[in-house]
Amino acid sequence: MELKDYYRSFGIDDDIYEYGKKIEDKLNERFREIEGISEINQMKVITAFKENKVSVDCFNTATGYGYDDHGRDILEKVYSDIFHTEDALVRPFIACGTHALNIALSGNLRPGDEILAPAGGPYDTLEEVIGIRPSKGSLAEYHITYSQVDLLEDYSFDYDKIKKSINNKTKLVMIQRSKGYASRPSFTIARIEELIKFIKNIKNDLIVMVDNCYGEFVELKEPSDVGADLVVGSLIKNPGGGISPLGGYICGKKKYVENAAYRLFAPGLGKEVGASLEVLRPFYQGLFLAPSVAASALKGAIFAAHCFEGMGYECIPKAGDYRTDIIQAITLKSEVCLKAFCKGIQGSSPVDGFVTPEPWDMPGYDSKVIMAAGAFIQGSSIELSADGPLREPYNVYFQGGLTYPHAKLGILKAMQEIKATMNNTL
Ligand SMILES: *Cc1c(COP(=O)(O)O)cnc(C)c1O
């Protein structure tokens, strides 16, 4: 069978296949740039492995309390080297990105302290952590307050308001690199650097925490290279390379990482405990693959943006924009298109490729969400996936793809499903 026949067997019409091919032919140069960044990040990772003498011994684990879990301690050194931080906490006990952010926040804040979000609201699930939406055990219940400065209309930082919002209670500044379910652009490392400089100039001892979800290995630098005191993310996103079965990381200044570890485990115990059991090899292997996997996902995102912009849909970021994360939002404008897009992604998946996704009330989100994910690891969004809340303007958030050919197939299939709902006219 020829390539086109395989696409046909997936129900993809020749005109969609040809449309995709034409777009792909124009992306050679862009893809080479991405590979260039990925190559440098790959070097950064291998160097850290080598300098920390990673060996097969590191894949063995302690049991019980997990004292002297050698492989775990070396892995945390490897993360510290890659992120250029004093310390790191990389554990399977961190259930997801929200959990990692929660322990970084609650470990470092005390009653009477205030959090400042200087660049708009946080990711949906953080609203309950902070208590923006009331929730049991939120930081608000512990008398930790929250203040937010929104972006200006042109998405620039509102420096005047930020300055006015920093007071003697302000303890921690929270910046989210990726846009999450918002319609703003994600913040590049250069913009994060500018914001951190401004804030530290006003109050130098603030803890700056960056939610780095989906950003790892997309640029040459990470937020910790430009002044962030804590960077936090999920191992079922970029740094897990599609191999980590769970987990999260917190990299940063030693005392802040320690505070987070005291919260994750118990005061006094901290990083000393926690046997890693069977996850060390996949943590290492996933991190090794991560720069290359992030590049595949990025190529998929760029391909998707070019395809959908060409059909008249608004894309955030725009097809030609510089990228700092792997997320591609596409404004689909209607519920039927959103469902069709997700159906296409699901239908091209290696796992559960035969099912149709339906919207549901996901814990932590305030409107129904539809998710397409035929993933090896549940909820793993470094694998090809698409999701979106069922609310105006019906944005789909498309991300991941462990391999570029899979991402491409998913996008063509999504276009095909949209074409089918629109009575065969695109
Ligand atoms: C994914 C994500 C999180 C955390 O999500 P989990 O589903 O808890 O892993 C937090 N912030 C951003 C920007 C994210 O993309």
C-alpha cells in the first residue's frame, strides 16, 4: 500500500491528504529550526546524565521508607542540572501537575501571606487550590490571600497595577507560562524574564514560581534560567517523554524545594523518604526522550495551525508565531465542530481508537469538558490529545504527539470529521 492508501483506509479523502501535503512541503525550514533546538536540549540532557554518572544501578530502587534511594537522588540531581537550579523534587508521589503546584504553594506559604498573579488568572484546577472558587482545604481557608492583575487588552503586562499590588504581605508570585484554557498567548521565556526582573526590582525576596506545564524543552532556556525561584510541571507532559507513567517535578532554590518536600511528605521527613519503586527507569528514559518528543509535538502543533488557518479558523498561537509551548488552540466556534475535532483525534489513536469521546464534568473544571486521548498513559497530554471546555468560543486545545506522523494523522482525521459534519464542504 502507498501512503495515500493508508490515509484512505483511515477515511481521509484525497483532497484533505493533498491539502496537508502542500502545507507540509512549506514547513521544511521551520521544522529544521525546531530540530536544532531539540538537538541542543538533547545535549543538555545527555550531559547531565553523564556528569551525574547515571548507570543501570540508578534504575534499582529502595523499598519501604526509601532511605538512600540512590537512583532517586541522582535523578533529582540530573533535573537540577538541566534546569540549572540548586535542588529538585521529582517523585511518583506527585499525582499530577495540579498536585505539584499545590505542594509548591502550600509548602511555601503561611497564614497571612499573599499570592500575586501578575499576568492573569491561573489554570482552572488551581482556582480551587487557591480558593478563587471556594473548595475544602483551599489556601484561602488557611488565610492565604490572593491578588490578581489581568493583562492589558493587547496582552501586555500591566506594570502600574503590578507595582501597586505588591505589598508587605506579598510572598509568592505565580506566573503561568502556557495559556491553559485562556485565550491569551503563552509567555515566552523572554517575556517571563522581563516580568521577573520588574518584580524582583520592586521586592527582591519574593518567591517567583512558574507553572512550566507544556513548556519544557520548547525553547533553549527554562524559566529557572531567567530568575524563577521555582519551576513546576508534570511528568505526563513534556519532561516525561511519554514514558513516565505518572509524577511531577519541582525544581528551584534549595529552601523552597525543601518546603515543598515537607508538605508532600511530612515536616522533618522531606526529601529523605519515599521509595521510587518501579518508576526510576521510565523517569530517566522519559527525560532522555523528552527533547525529541517535545519537538514532535511542536511540529504537530505548527502543522495543525497552518491547516486550520488555511481553512479560515483563528489559531492561538498563529501558524507563523514563535512558540514557547506545545499547545495549539483553535477557535472552532461551535459545539459540533469541537466534538468532530475530538472525534478525529480519538479515531487516529493507537489505544481506544474505536471509541467516540463525549463531554463530561471533570473534577476541578467548572464547565463540561470534552477530551480526546487514545493514550498509553491515562490523561497523558504529551501523547496526541485534544480537549476543550464546552463554552464560547469553543476553543479546542490540541497538544502532544509522541511522533510527528501520528500528530499529522490526527490533524488530517480531525479535518475529515469536521468536513463530514459540514456536509462535505470545508
Ligand atoms: C496541565 C496543566 C496543569 C496541571 O494539570 P494536571 O492535569 O493536574 O496535570 C497546570 N497548569 C497548566 C498550565 C497546565 O497545562
